[in-house]
Amino acid sequence: MSLPTTALINSKLPDVGTSIFTVMSALANEHNAVNLGQGFPDFPMPEALIDAVDKAMRDGYNQYQPMQGNLQLRETLAEKIASLYQTSINPADEITITPGGTYALYTAMTCLLRPGDEVIVFEPAYDSYIPGIVINGAVPVRIPLQFPDYKIDWNKVRNRITPRTRMIIINNPNNPTASILREEDIQSLRDLLNSFDQQTYILSDEVYEHLVFDNLPHLSILRYPDLLSRAFVCFSFGKVYHCTGWKLGYAVAPAALMSEFRKLHQFNCFSCHSPSQIALASFLKDRDQYLSLAADMQDRRDYFLELMRPSRFSFLNSYGSYFVCAQYKAISDEGDFTFAQKLTREQKVATIPVSSFYTNGTDHKVIRFCFAKKKETLENAAERLLRV
């Protein structure tokens, strides 16, 4: 029985339905499938971090932290940024702790975008970007990444810049494609912004900053003072420490931008989970915990790819994140959503169809696998996929 409504709702997001992650995870549960779809680890987070949170709760850190986030945590993050990216960040007014990376992205959009503003988005794109743009009355300007390497065509970007371009969203490493930015991309972005006499901001989604593989560098916007001067850079603790359910992250921006960000933040979330912040303030000082992540996840990537070597899937490059994409043209000419559903029902392995990350449903017949799993999970999935 449904509750009665007195009036029809004029939806602010009329074109948005249930996310592909919810759809495929529900299908995986229905068919008892191995879930290589949604990006979450099935192995435990660090035991020492669990103990640190437990200690923080027992020590009484169970009331509100400051709206900006625990100061010691922000100071530790500033030290980390200085060490990794040789950039000086003021923890008092240039870092804010948030309930997850997606919240940070949305809040940054909301404090900058006005109705009619244009935002450049590269597709395939993380699924929260375009709803965040639209709900703020702005206009997404979609530019496809070049398939199959998923590179940015900067000439296309230049041709799509207008006087209304307010923001460019970049995602590095990229979800869902596992591509990364290179030095030539950074220089192209710099040249582009310098050539237009207008204030265009950067929103940089870097939640997978510590998951860059093959000894390649993570080219964070934090490395480049001229770009950082007009940027919000957003991160996730959940992606770093295998605790995605914590929904804890942070944003970094110049003080003037962060001041606007906090105006919204204080009336929305206000304050994040206190014991976790206290625990992270000390846990982050162990640099090996995050510097060793890339090697561990690369090992999982390589193990999965080796298991899948005899398969009929054709894997694309994976330079970062939790993910690797694969073509299945040697198996089927079905659309990727149909194919992903069939894999879940018949082979009991759930994946994500990459067409779901395009607004227009562009279908290169590619599906995305998450390899942030225990090796026995990957073995179980590979055994089933080799039958395809």
C-alpha cells in the first residue's frame, strides 16, 4: 500500500532513474552471483585502523567535531600533501572533511554553479556528475573520451568552450575507464584555461589517488599552483583504506573557494563521524599504509588478468582505480547491458555495462570488472567467466 500524495511532483531530475550499481547489485543478489560490478573491496580494512576507531570511541570522542573537520586530521593531510605534491596547504582554511568524496563533489558544484552555466564533462563519466550539474540549473557539455584508450581530445574541448563555461570536471584516475592523466594533458588543460579571458574552475575527482599502477605518477591538480588556484580537489578515505561504507572524504581548495564550500557544508552535513576522524589523524602518519596500496591493488589486477588470459574477453589498459574494462566482441554482438545481465543470470558473475556511464548510451560493447577483491573471489569469478 502506497502513501497518498496531494500533488504531482515536478521532478528536478526527471531523466534520472535507479543507478546501474543498484540494478546490477540487486541482480547479483537475486542470482547469488560473484559481484565484480560495484566498486567495493570484499576483504577487511586495516585492523589497526579498526582498533584506532574503537579506542577513539572509548576515549570519549563521540560528540561533534568542528564543522571544518578535526584540526589534527587536517594538519596531517596538509603534511601528506606537502610530502607527496610539494604544495603548501593551510589546514585551517583550505581543507574540509566531508561525508564521502561524492558529497565533496556535489558541494563544490553547488557553491559555484548558477542557472545557465556550462560544465564540461568527459564521458563515460562517474554517474553523480551530470545529476549534480542539472540540479543546480547548469548545463552539462558532454565530450566523449577517445575510445579505446579513453584519452581526452583537447581540440574538442577547446571547440566547446564558450563564455558560459563555468567548470571543467576531471577524474584522475578515471572511473569507469581506469585511464589516467599524463603531463601532456596537464599542459593542455593549462594552455586552454590561459587562452580564455574568463573564470573557469576545475573540479578534480581524485578519490583513487593512491591506486595508480605500473610505476606511473599520480598527476594531482595539487601539484600545479596555477591550476589549484581555480580548483576544488576531492578525495576519499574509503577508497584508500578499504572502508567505502564509512563515507568519509575531504576537499582541498584555495581559502576563498573553501569559504563558499563551507557555507553550504555547515547547513547540510555540518560535521562528520568523530571517532573515524580521530583515528585517521594518527593512522595517516603511517605513510606505508597508503604508499603500499598501488602495489597491492596492481597485484590483484595482474592476478585477475592472468586468470582471464585463456578467456575470450579482450581487456583494455587499466592504469589506476579498482577497475579494468573488457570488450566481448569475440563472444557476442549483444548490447552491453543485455550481455551484463546474461552474465549475471547464466554465469553468476555481475559486472557493469560501460554504456551506463554515457548519457546517450554509447555502446562500444565494453563491460567493467572490479578487481578489488580477495584472490579467491577473483578465482571463483574467472572460473565461471572462462566458460563463456
